[in-house]
Amino acid sequence: MESLVPYRSTGGRRNNVQIGVGRSIWAGTPPSPIPERVLDGIPGCLAWLALLMSTASAIAFPRAVLFVAALLALYSAVRFLFAGLANVRGLRLIKEWEQIDWRAHYCEDTTPDKLKWEDVHHIVIIPNYKEPVLVLKRTLDVLAAQFEAKQRLSIVMAMEAGEDGCIEKAEHLRQLYEPCFANFAYTVHPRGLPGEMQCKSANQAWAARWIKRRLVDELGYHIDHLVVTTMDADTRWHKNYFAALTYLFAVNPQRYLRFWQGPIRYHGNIWDINPLMRIVNAYSTAFELAYLAAPWWMALPMSSYSLSLRLLEGSGYWDVDVIADEHHMFIKAYFARSGEVKLEPVFLPFLADATTGIDLWDAIRNRYQQTLRHAWGSKEVGFTIARMLEHPEIQFLPALNLLVRIAHDILLAGAGWIILTVGSQLPLVIHPTLLQQMLQEGFTNPTWVILQVSFLLVSILGVVFWYQDVISRPPRTRRQTITERFLTLLSFPMLPILTLIFVALPVLQAQTRLMMGVPLQFRVTKKL
């Protein structure tokens, strides 16, 4: 049994603050028939194998490895093309969704088994660790402005005991924002619990179990009417997000088998970050929307997302030893519910802050550390394989589709980047006459043609992604300087170098550490 410090009542009102402390009780994932270390090492092994094969092939078969690299470049270019098309569709859907009155839309809906609008209630978990109070206030201000926040939202500030003064911070926020919501509570995740890491996943799992006991077991809320939204502390939701989520949850007969995700825009502090970094964030924003808008790609949760409390509890909550929790939670729920879980997009974008620093070097270091932390999600390739082996009763092809979706970006950023870069450059370094031969052959050489087409396509789409990002940015907070214009223009030719620093190297580092069994310490990256 867990022990709880008794909550402090607020004058007999229904809004209470409680502090959950004690021993962690959690349903871990079942053991895999293959050692976890072996499965974790798959992406790293493939990356180093790609390096070895590309190097050896560059010496012995330079034209062959160049052709393979060219094919991979063409695939990446076509992928960019489809992402651009999906983005156009996504931007159109966003405009349409922003015009919808979701309460009126619910009244017009004729779904026979829909829930009552008034029955749907939202639990919003905000895991945070050493976040500035100003950031948390900004987040809570946005939540307080949501449709029917006073009736429909219960806020849980998930604090970490490792942060000095976290209770005082939570109490201060409770006093300010308690009147704005149906319930306002905070939990304190203890340090050093067996089998746990100090990370977002463990913190939100602690908070979710606590708020379930509080709302369902004590206050009598119906578990089938509760939607859980977990979010980053700097997330600023679209003003209609929870109204739309209420509608989508109420009318969907598969509501207990669904995740919901809005597109991320890294525009929260767009005018405070270095202009060289904006193009990287523009690409991230473009692909996040593309994955949601494209019917040919499987969408997965990222950063801030929602699911029913029924699905969350039935899946064993978040695991407490996972750094990259989003994909992991989806995979866990997918296999817990026999492969029937899907993600549905909510085309109402939310703002997130990009990493910053006191200077350019500090910003580069912080962004690198953030990508390194995200790249720890490379573990999910092995995790998915293990679940497939443990659940042979689940249809193989849908499960394989999930594995391919999980592995695609992970392997493309690791082994794929090595093949593309080393395979296209090293043969020309080792065999200097090869480039001259290719130039002489010109368009009669298929490798040369593929490389030129790929380069042209990626260059054009890079400008398209940039434009799509620019037209959706918030208004400027300061005038553009000449230096800023210069750095913005410089970011385009520097994109390959920026991709190397902010994508390839941290991914390869994470995958190599996973292969060698070297743990990663969770760190909060600076965003203000």
C-alpha cells in the first residue's frame, strides 16, 4: 500500500491540493525473451556496420557505394516531397478546424453512443523540474483560457522532490490558479525509488496514479469519462484544443483505444533564438505536421498528447525507467490492447519553446543535449521487437508496420546518414579521378543524375518548408537587424552542417551508448 500525506482542504471547497509521497507501485513491462541490452544495441550495431561497409566499399567498390548513397539521397528527397504535400494539406486542415464551434458541432452530431458533453472531464498533468515560475504561469494562463476550464479541467502540477523549493513553488501556483479550474493539485515525485530514473516518464506516472485515486476513488468521477493530457511545461495549447478534444472523445466509439495529438510549432520563443537555429526548428515543425496530415504515414505521439484514463490504466501507465516516453507509451498501449490502438490528429497547433542559451555556443550545446535525450528513443526499436515476440497473438503485418514506423526515422538518422554521407564523399576522396569521370559522363551516368535531381528537389523543398514556417509564425517582438538577415541567409547553405551537429552526431552518440550499455542522465535543456 502507498502512504499519502493527508491533503489540505481549502475551506470546504472541492478544489484541493494533495501531496503524494511514499513507495512506488507500478506495472512494469513483462520480461523479454531476448536480453534488453541486445535489443537496445540494434540501431548502434547497424550504424557501425554501415560505417564499416561504407568505408570498405569506398575502397573496393566506389561506384557501387556511390550508387547506393545516391538511391538513399533520392529516397530522402522524395520523402521531403511527400512531406511538403502533406504540409499543404495540414495547413488547410488547421484553417478549417480553427473555424469550428466544437460545442455546436457536438450538438449537431448524431453519433448514437456518444457521451454527454458535460460528462467529459480532462486531467492535465504538467511534469516539471526546475522550470521558471514565469514559464509555469504562462502555461497555466493558457490553460485557464480554455473553453469551460472551470468546469472541465483538473490540473496536476507534477513536481520533483529533487528540486529545492518545489512545494513552495506549487503552493504559490495553487493560490493563484485554483479558482480557474475544477480541481488544482500537485504531487511530489520522490527521489531514488527502486528501478526508477529521475525523468518525465516516472514523474507523470506517479502523478497519474495519484490523481486517479483522488478523482475516481475518492471524489467519484467515472473513469470512462476522464481524458488524460500530459504536456511539456512550456506547451501553450491552442485556445480550442480541449473543446475539440472533448468532442473527439465524446463521439468516438473507439475512444478507449485512441491517442490524440496536435501539431507542434516551435514558435514559442522564435524571436529569441539565434537565426541560425530557426531553420532546424522549421524542418522539425514541418515534419511533425506532415506525419499528422499524411494518410500514408502512421502518426505517433510527440511531446504533449492525450489519451483516456481507461487506456492509460489498462496499459500500466508510463514506465518509470524511460527517457523518451511518447513512442514508448504508444507501443506499450498498442500491445496491451491487442494492436487496436491508433493516434488521431487534432489539427489545432500548440506552441513549444526551442532551446536557447546565453550565447551561440551555449545554444548549440543545449540543442545538442536535447537531441541526445530525444535520440534515446532509439531503444524503442528493440522494445517493439520484444513486444512482438511476447505477443504472437497480435497480427504480424500491423505490428511490423509499427516496427517499420518506429525504426524508420531512428535508422535513417543513424545508419542512413552514415551511408549517405560517407558513401557519397569517401569514394571521391580515395579515388580522386572518379569525380572527373562522372563529370565527363554527365547525364549518361545514373548516379550523377540521381544525385543532381535529389539535390535540386531537397533545395526547393527546403525553401518551401521555410516559407510554410514563416507564414505561421507569431508577430515579431523586435525589428529585424542586418546581422539577423545575414545569419538567416547563411543558415540555408549551412543546413548540412547544422544537420550534422543537431541530428546525426547526437543520434549516433546515443545509439553507440545504448549499444555499449552506457546510461544517459536526464537533463533539462534551457529554453529561456
